[in-house]
Amino acid sequence: MTRYLVGIDNGSQSSKVTVFDERGGVVAEGRVPLRPNHTPAPGVVEHPDDDLWDSIAAACRIAMAEFPGDPSEIVGVGLCTIRFCRAVLRADGSLAQPVMSWMDARVDGPFVPERDDVAYVTTSSGYVTHRLTGTFRDTAANYQGAWPIDTETWRWSTDAASYAATGMQRQQLFELVDPGDQLGSVTAAAAAATGLPVGLPVIATANDKAVEALGCGLLDPTTLLVSLGTYIAGMSVGDRDISGATDFWTNFGSEPGRYLYESGGIRRGMWTVSWFRDLLGPDAAAAAEATGERVEERLNREAESVPAGSDGLLTVLDWLAPADAGFRKGSILGFDRRHGRAHVYRSILEGIAMTMRERVDAMAAELGTPYERVVVSGGGSSSDLMMRVMADVFQLPTIRIVGDSAAARGAAVCAAVATGVHPSFAAAAEAMVVERDRFAPDPSTAAVYDALRAVHADVTAHTDDLYRQTAAIVG
């Protein structure tokens, strides 16, 4: 009998549910977009109503309706949700207020009760676990930031000062389990809402970036993952809980006792590509559709003919200014009459790659770990042009994995380990994570990018004073 595993990937823009076979083959999928965030006051960013659960339940129903096998052949479901969210619950596990997004200013500081009926404070994964299983358990590996957790033991701190600093009481916190452990089983009510079988084991994973890394097979410290999503980050793994680093930060990994190291990233990273696409307007979309293409496909095809370096056009991606430099803005520099939309598009891709090379190099130097290969995930990896640019900028073999939801695959890997489908995380990843293709660096193109990277890295030193002045005038 073939055994199947469900991976739930609740991301920043949508909830995706995928049913995998034990070799990592995708047999059914469901995807439901999240509703726009509710922002009733400055600094408040909430998921409206019960949107996280509603979208997960709906995506499960779509995937289960598409599943061609017998539901009894599904042996486990791995749950992965957005990191850094905060859910405040009543004693019965219902929401006392909307789930706070990772962008909400309140999640960065101590918890301050806003209602009298608060019984629990947890993550989005803790809340969804309760909806699925009725238990008050959560993965330890989704608690990073303002939580009283001991990052060495992966358990709640025994230091009273940690609770005072975070504003939380021990009795308000869920029981913690490790990735690959069982959180509970699908209840009858959850089965009715999701279509998942009653009694199906629900398995703990980690935070969404760590689960994405596992779903890309990131088990070797010499492999780098670059996640091309709304937030772009470089990631690698290791066994040390490193604090006080300057060019990366340490997060929990998807295996017990393993850690994920994250470089500095790009906020609104691939959002920039969508922004430019949308600027072209409906006429561009209609023209692409008339030839059977999407706008992104046409832009990629056009940009293929643009030489490396985009004929001198440089893009610096600071569309969303960092907290310590609120005046900063993005730049597209070096226009002349050679340049058209294909140059702008390619320059944005090159700007992403060169920025990430700079930030990853800093992380590698501080870790003392050189990288030998790059795995690229996220929506941006679907572009062959982006993959070639990444290979040439990083000057390393650049790999793309089969499938478009690495976090769902990583969640299924955790479920496979917990249910005995595979004996270890390494064995499960080897079986279920399949390389789609790889791109070798082109030495001549890589040489162009190698020379341009120093220029690109120096741009903000020249533009910062200009943007300070313009910010003082027009904001």
C-alpha cells in the first residue's frame, strides 16, 4: 500500500495544502489566498476574523477533493504556519482577538493583555494545532522573538526574568514538542471542516523558513538556500546556537537540536518584480495573453536578450526602508536611450542577486563556512533567467527543486519521520526532495557581475544623503 502525507503551508499570502506520496510526488493540491490584513491603527496588522483557520480548512478541502486515493492511506499531516505571529486565546481555545501578523508592532514587544478573557498566548501554529486537534500543544521551533524560551533546550525558560521581560505567565503558554513529534489527532469537528480523516496524526514542524529549508533538502552546512519570496533571505544550517552575531541571526531548525542561520534579507523582495509587472498595466497583460504568455514570462523572454549588467542600469532594493534608516529609498540608476522595460526587469533581478550575494558572503565569513552550492526556492525560482543570474552572481552551481511549495514538502518530511514512513530526517529528505535541474555559472557573465558587485554595494553611500534631504522635504 502506498502511504501518503499531507503538508500544510500557511504562508504570508496564501494557505497551501499538498498531498505527497512517500517518494515526494505531488498527488493533490489546494491553495486559498489570505484576505488583506486589517490595519485599524498605526502599528496594528491583523489577520481578519478567523482567516488563517478558514483558509487552511478551505485549502484542505480542495486538496482532499482532488486526492485520488483512499483517505485511509494518508498516514500523517505536517503543520507549518507563518512565523512571528501571535494568537491570544480564551480558555476554550477560541480567539480572544484577531491573530497578530508578523508585521504587527505588538509582536516585537512584551505581551500586554487587551481583554479580560485571555487564557493563552501562542503562535499561529499553536492556534491552528488547537483547531485541528483540540490540544494545547505547539512546536518549540516556531518560538523566536519575544517569548520566554530557552533556545538551547528548546523549552520554556526557568528564569523568572524571561517572563517579566516578555509579559507572559507560564500558565498562559502551550506545552512544547519538537519537530517530528505528534501534536495530536484530527478531531471530528476539524475533519468536518477540512476533509482530513478523523484521527489522522498531526505532526509538529517548525517556523516557515526552517520548514522551507527542510523541504529544499537543506541538511548540509555547505549548502546555501536563497528563498525568493516576499521576504528574501539566505539560509544555512548547523548545530550551534549562536547568539550575538552581526551578519546573521540564529533561528530554530526543522530537526531537534539543529539551527537555521539567516543572513540579512530584502524586505519586499520579489514584491518588487510584481510591482514592476503591475506598473505595465492591463495593456501589457492583454498583449502577453494574446500570445499565450503571462506578463512575467514575456518579461523574462525579453530580458534574456539584455546583456549582463543591463547596459549599466543598477537597481538597489530599498523600497521598504530599514528601521535604522527610515529615510532610505530604492534606486534605479543609469538610464540612457538604450534602456527599455526589459532592462529594468533584468536590472531588478540582478539587484536582488547582488544584494543577496553581499549579505550571504558576510554570513559565510562570520560562520566560517564556505558554500559549495546554492538551492533557490520561492516564486522567483520559476524563472530560468533568475536562476542563471543567481548562478553567475554567486559563481556556484545553482539548484532548483521539484515542486512549488517547499514548506509543504518540508512539513510532509516531518510527518514522514513521525509516522515511520522514513527512518530519519536525512532519509526522508533524500527520498522526498527531488532536484529538478541545476545551472552552472557562465565564466564570462560571472566576471561582469563580479566587477559590478562592488559598484552596486557602494550605491547607498552616495544616495543616503540625497534621500535624507528629500525625506525632510516630501517624506
